Amino acid sequence: MEQGQDAIDSMLDYLKIIHQCEKDEDTGEMRWLEPARKIKGWIVPIATGFHGITDLKDKVEGQRDTTTQHRFAESAVTLGEFIMPYRLEELDELLWQYHIENDLYLCTQQIQNYSGE
């Protein structure tokens, strides 16, 4: 996003895998190079919560639960690394905790870098 891209373009640019081939000058044969990626690991986009886009209201027409405040929200999406459960060392690394900050309602976890670095 520092280069002026919006959030979705920035995420897609980070996830893309570039396949290239080159021609061997001696034999004239084409061979595929190792795909170029930004980082190693199984990186996937995941929804981690919601971002409130309207103010909290006590009542909205057609609201089912009249005891809870209402707010329209959109998904908060980020990139996460898929890690096989057997690689985890503590149960807390598997569990997510709910965190509210201003207009953000997020599930977060404290996890170390498992990409082998």
C-alpha cells in the first residue's frame, strides 16, 4: 500500500506467484525456473473480524434483537500463514481471542514466526 495501491491490490500483489522460463543457450531447450514468491510458507487471505462502517444505534427497523445495539460492518481481511497443528508448541497458538478497538472487532492471536526463519 506504500506504493499507492489500495488494500485488495496490495494483498493480491503479495500473494502472486510468478512463473518464468528461460532458454538454454547451448541446447536451445526451454526450462522452467523456480516460481518467485515474496516469502516462503502457505500464505492465505483470512477474515479476522469486522470493521464498523456506521455509528452504533439502539434501534434499526427490522432488527431482531432489540436489546443489542446495531451497526453495519464489513469484513476485515488480512494475510495469515497456514501452519499444521503438530508444529504448534502451545495451545494458545491455536486459539484466537476477541479484541475490540474503536470500530474494529477482531480475532487475534499471539503466534511466533514458523516459516523457518
